[in-house]
Amino acid sequence: MLLQDLSLEAMRAVGLRRHLPLNDREALLDLELPAPALRPHDLLIGVEAIGVNPVDTKLRAGQAPADPRVHEPPLVLGFDCCGVVEAMGPLAAANGSWRIGARVFAAGDVTRQGCNAELVAMDHRLCGRAPASLDAAAAAALPLTGLTAWEGLFERLGLTPEPNPDQQGQTLLIIGGAGGVGSLMIQLARRAGLRVITTATRPESRAWCLELGADAVIDHSEPLAPQLAALDRHAGATPQIPWIANLADTDAYWDQMAELVAPQGAILAIVGNRAPLDQTQLKAKSARLCWEFMFTRARYATRDMDQQGRILDGLSALIDAGELKPTARTNLGPISAANLRMAHAQLEAGHTIGKIVLSGWS
């Protein structure tokens, strides 16, 4: 089915009618909405499963303002899905890469309505072919975190996906390794030949990081430098780490990262800072700070938008080849407001391991 008028069709969705105070999840409601209108580059995806991410909780709580291009009410959240192509816009059809019935997975576009709905319209250049070896729930856990980890390592930090002499055996420190992004970053970094040290506090989080291939796990609730020095039996010396990826709290670890990053090294951050960061701490080392925001390409319609589709296809191939492990750990059942409230509560508690997913419609 090509682009057509779907405005009379209705779909189930979970929407946000209003922003309520932090931690008030009653704003999530089961709704019936019109099917989304397709743009020329769009695929219409019948959503089978979704992943839940911190960006959802931040938008719901009003910590991150909704893009003014998204019409409210209601705002439909959700930026991870796996589903089936139901229809195509003319330019997506003309591309020749897609067919009706194809299984796709994608993280989508924060400037548009999300995928907590039976149907979502998404630019085909942001979509990848879902792994054949995974069910929809396991596949839905991968897009946003996989893209963030891949772009962070191989586009922002400038590492290569395959081992090379400049990075082989060199250390990457991941602060917050047990969550969704960390779960894939550990695996991609190990595959790239890096020595991976990550942080976690609870025994189950430590075990998960080691299961995914981390070489060592230290406690981010304690000072990092002494623990890193002890790993290499250099007690009293401040380690110099070529690459640091902070997936947890940029402000809380800024001073420690500035101390630990090696001369001409790099720090990757994915969480926005709450207060000004003292960049002069990096000057003497000629070190750099890199930001990674997975929605940049879609938000600004960059010329290389289709790179995200290629990354997803590559991740899918690695999953099917057994080179990457799936990261879905908790399936809360069908897609509904009640189950999404539970998912948001778990994310806001800050103890999630891997990814939370929901699958099917009750």
C-alpha cells in the first residue's frame, strides 16, 4: 500500500495529555487516535514491540521540553520499536529497499510523534532491517541504545569498529555500564579490540557487565582513580585513560574525568550538564569533550540521515552472526498506559539492567 489517506483509521496509543510534576506518571493514558499521516520518505510501521528509554521519562516529566513541531495534545512518546511495514510514502517506495510486510526496527525522530502506538510514521532512512534471529521484543530493545553506542564510539570518539594498532589493548572507561547504552557499548568496544573497564555498584550489575565482556568493573560510588590504579598495580599514581564514556551523570564525574583523561584523550558524554563545566581542566592536556545525541541527524535533517539506517543494518547483522548479545532484560507485557507507568518507575529508580521492553497489544 502506497501513500494514501489514513485519517479515518483509528489506532490505540499511549499518550501524554499534559505535563505533570516530576514522578507523576498518571499523565500516561490509553487513547484512541487517528492513524499518522505519511510524508514522502515515510514507512508506516505496525508496531509489535517497543523499548523504553530515559528520554521518555524526561519528556513526560517536563525535564526535556517537547519539540514545538510535535502537536499537543496528546504527545505520544516512545523512541524504540520493532514492527512490520504496512504502507510507504512515494519516495520510500521509489527507494526500492523496502517492501510491504518487511520487519523493521528503528529509534525514530524526537521531533515527531513516537512509537507508543499501533502505527508510527517514520522516515525510511532512519530504519533498519530487524534481526532475523530475534523476536520483536528483543529487537525493539536495540535501536536507540545501539545507535548511541555506535555513534559515540566510532563517530564521536573516532575509534574504529575493527581492531587497529592505535587502539588494540588501549583502555576505554565506561561510567555506567549496566544500562541499555552501556550493555551494547561494552560489546562493541571489546569487539574493536579495546580493554574495557566499566562501573557498576550492585552485584547483579557487575555480573551483567562481566557477562557482556567487560575486562573489569569498578564502583562508581567510590573515587575512581584509586580503583583504576589498583587494577594495574600502580597504587598512588593517577591513571591516564585514553577514552572515557560517561553514560550516567556528566556533572557528578566531571572533575574525576578531567583528572583521568590522558593527554590528547577524549571524553564522551550523553547526559546534558546541569551546571557549567570547567573546560579549562582539559586545556593543558589538549583533551576534548564529545557529545552524542542520537536524534541529531533526524532533528536537523542532516545530509547523512541514512547513516542511521546503515548502522542499524550493521547491528542487525552482528546480532544474527552471534557477535553481539541481545540486551532486553525485562518484558513488562503488552503495550498499555499501566505497563508504561511501571517501566517509567523502574527507569526513574535508576537501577535498570539492560533494557525494558513491552510487546503486543492487549
